[in-house]
Amino acid sequence: MRQAGRYLPEYRELRRKHSLLELCHKPDLAAQVTLQPVERLRVDAAILFADILLPFEPLGLGLTFAAVEGPQITRPIREAAQVLDLPPVDPATDLGYVLEAVRLVVRALPAHVPLIGFAGAPFTLASYAIEGGGTRDFMLTKRFMYAEPRAWHELMRRLAELVGNYLAAQARAGARALQLFDSWVGCLSPADYATYVFPHSQRALQLAAAAGVPVIHFGTGTATFLEDFARAGGDVIGVDWRIPLDVAWERLGADSKRAIQGNLDPVALLAPRPELERRVRDILARAAGRPGHIFNLGHGVLPETPVDAVQAVVDWVHGG
Amino acid sequence: MRQAGRYLPEYRELRRKHSLLELCHKPDLAAQVTLQPVERLRVDAAILFADILLPFEPLGLGLTFAAVEGPQITRPIREAAQVLDLPPVDPATDLGYVLEAVRLVVRALPAHVPLIGFAGAPFTLASYAIEGGGTRDFMLTKRFMYAEPRAWHELMRRLAELVGNYLAAQARAGARALQLFDSWVGCLSPADYATYVFPHSQRALQLAAAAGVPVIHFGTGTATFLEDFARAGGDVIGVDWRIPLDVAWERLGADSKRAIQGNLDPVALLAPRPELERRVRDILARAAGRPGHIFNLGHGVLPETPVDAVQAVVDWVHGG
């Protein structure tokens, strides 16, 4: 999870001097933050420090971060006509600073630690672009989707091209795996996922897969349309804690070559140590006897997480 | 849904003169708001106007409503010791004004229109009591649950007794059906639902059922533990739009006598009329040929909802 930095004291120290966007914009700082959890925790992979909403800057939507409310989009998409006015985005130049951070990280990492690049999925990006920030009911997003289906699909097509190319560019810059984050897609019904989201996630994942590195397709709340979600693509399917790991894996097809990623509830890291250990070992047991499990959280690390709890989890997963 | 009033102009007019809590506290006003949608829309049942958090006042937790943030709990539960200090609550006296509103509504309603009473489920109430307001990650709630399991179960036991008795008292005051709202229970894993919530929901539903009227057990995001959720109790199981109605019903047991309630996405009411109609007819088709479907939304009406869209849905469901 990109928030991997949020709970580390060395990250907080950097944040006292730099805004979140500054850390993203300056490749040397983004690389530094990316490396922090690797150096401290000895995790098996690094994940790029960036924000899924960075493409909103070259898209002209405007992006700021408020202390409490999180991301704020200055010029959200509220009318169909706005979609056609979005400028084309070329990740190689418009998000070149992210690719530069990828190159710096890859150069600094030991050869046995791969870097995972990532991007927001079309639906999750569209929801922020339309809502203008976080939301609990996704009212504006769904209303736009239902009322302006042509503009919706055009927006999703453009976002799919953008993030697919952006992911592929990260692989060319040295990322050895890619992750597509569809954090909020669980607000949809299975039928709406199939109609309004599936073809666009599929396109983004195809473009990413063409870069020739493994692709992780992550979502939360996907239990009622997990088969469709997986059918959209991804060598690895990421699931949250709402579905037991073995149940999810079974639903991906018993003889499927799909790997699975997950699925500890991030709040478990704030539990007493024996309770945390019980939960980690339960997930490991559910994945036992089958290759292809990437241990991870079901969503991002919470800023309140004690570092030594994360370290304990890494050590248990490593066989301690 | 209790928010049935929020989108009606006659409700907004009352709200210009009275705070939300005033409308709840004064039985004649609460009765008036309860009757508004019945009079305007000719729905088949009335649902009591109240707030699920009203029991927090006699519990001494303190309750206010902020314009944007919604409910604010003045003295949230953060320490295990606070649970034992909670005073006993007798719904007959401490929430007597709600029961008086029930009596006034029942007197005013035509005989063929039943009143549905309701209460928040133990988990949803506990989450507000601990978080102190709305939340997206339920961090404080789950941390309390994991770190203080004895205090958690004690809190849930007390809330279950309280809401179970409160529901039964509403039935004795004249409500002809009861609904237990577990709006936020979908943030949990199936295992956590079974351990930390199930026995307490079951207890609350048993106490309610003893009053001898049908009980509706409503939740959102329950798809990954729907069988357990239903096993906790309820003559009717309410589901949200994340699971197709026929799939949910099938999972309750093909020969089960359980009725089902749902499951239109509230945002669909903001869709263009033909799209809204398509969605309503799809739900009706999924319930066709089987008795025991209560048409409803998957969650509360949004304040932005056009009244004539609600009226159109009522008319379609009535066979128009």
C-alpha cells in the first residue's frame, strides 16, 4: 500500500518539511520515502511512493490535500461536456517525475527486492474526479454514470488509456510488478460493475500486462462480483478482509493459475500482539499448500499503526 | 428508512423551525414527520421518525447533530471502565417520548397502514459510541473490540438488552412491525461478525420477537456473512444493492419462510426516469413468483432525491 510511509517516524519527519505533493513531485524525495519501509522492515518488495490522483494535475482537474478531508479536486467533473475537454496526457512527459522516481528507486534497491509500480483504477479515479474528494455514498459518481452514460464511458476510456500507459511506463522504467488499485469499486452492484466498469478495467489491465511484468488487480468490497473483477484481468487478485482468503481463492477457480494477495484488516495491526499473531497465522493457514500467496493488508496502513507491529507481521510471514 | 422525511419540502419546512433532536423529542412533531410520506406518497407502511442514536442520551454519552458531519457523541467510550459506568436505561421512561410518538402515529394512521418501529443494532450503536461520530475505517471500534473483548461484549450485551426492550416497547405502543438497523456491520470480516456481533444481534432480535410482531433485520455490506446475519434472527432480511435480490434470497434457503426486503440503490432515484424504471422492474422480476418481498431501498433516501421519483417508484411497485 502506498501509505506504507505514513506510520514511519522517518516519513513523518520528511512531512514536517515537505507537503505530500512535494514528496511526490521530487523524484529524490519520492525515492527516499519508497525505500524507507524496505530499509526498516526488510519487506520482500518496495511499493512506489506516489498518489493515485497525480494524473489529475496534467488532466487539469486541480489537486490539493487538506489535513483532515484528504484530497480535494479543484475543478471536479460535473457536466458531460467537461469530459471531451480533458487534455490528452502522456505519462512519459506529464508524469515523468514519477518515472524518474522509479528509476532512482530501482537503482538504489538490492537486486533481490523488486519495485511494484501502481496506479488508480479508472472507476476509483473517476469517483474522485466527479465527487471532488472523498465520499461515503458516491452519489455524484453514480448519478453521472446513470444520467450521462456516453460521457461516463468516454471518461472511463480516457482514464483506462491513461493509467494503462502510465503503468506500462513504470514497468519500462524498471518496476518489476504493477498494481491497479480499485479502492472504491465495492460501492457498486454486480450489474453496475459489469456495465460501467469492467470493460475499462480490462483495457487498463491489458495495456499494463503488455509491459511484460506481473500485474496485481486490487479492490475492496468486491465479494459480490469477484469472478467478474478477476475476469477483467490481473495475474494476482487482491482482496480485503471481508472475504476469507481461501473462499476468495476457491472462487477464482480451484485450478486457476491466479495468485492472490491479502488480506489482513489494517486495524488488526492495532490489536494486542497475540490477537494480531492469531490473525496473521490464520491467513497463512488459509493460503497453505498452494503457491502464489502475497501476504498483504486488505487496505492501506493506518497512520496510527505501531511500527513494531508491522515488523512483527513481516517476521511471522517470513517464517518466524 | 427513517430518513424518509429528509427529501420532502414539508419536512424541510419543519426543520427550519426545529432542530433534528427537537423533532425527535416532541411526540407531536415526530408523529407529524412520520405521517408526511404516508400522506404524500401512499406507501404501504409508515416508519417511525426517530434517530437510532437517541438511546445515547439516557446512556449519558451526549448527542448533538452538526450540519455537515452528522451525529457527534460528546463523551465517546474509549476506555473499558466506561462501559461498567453506563447507567441502566428503561425505554418506557427514558425513551417514553418515542413511545408516545408511536401512540400518536398509530391513532392517526388509517387501519390498513401499519407503523414500523425501529432501533439501531448493537454493533452500529457501539461503533458510534466508540468513534464519537461517523467514520470510514472503524479503527477505534475494531481496536476496542480486539483490545478489550470483555468490555466489548459487556457493551454489546447492554446495548442488545436496551434495543431489544426498546423495540418490544414500540410494539406494545402499537408498532405492527419492528426493524433492527445494522447499517455499518459490513465493515467486519465474517469471522469478526460471528465472534463479536452475532450473539448480541441474536439477543436483541429475540427480545424484539417476543413482542409478537414481525421483525426486519437490516444490514448493508452483509454479502460475505449473509447466512450468519440471517441466523441471528428476523422474519425479514434486508439487503443492500451490492447483492442481487434473487441471489440473496437463494442464500437464505430456497424453502425458507424468510421474507426479503430491498434492494434499490438510493442513488438510482436520481437517475433519469427510464433508467430508474428499468432498475425497479429488475428488482420486481427477481422477486416474482415468490411471496414475501418488501420493496425498499438498500439504504436511506438521499436528501437530494426528487419527490416525484419516489412517487414513481411507489406507483410502479403498486402495479402501475
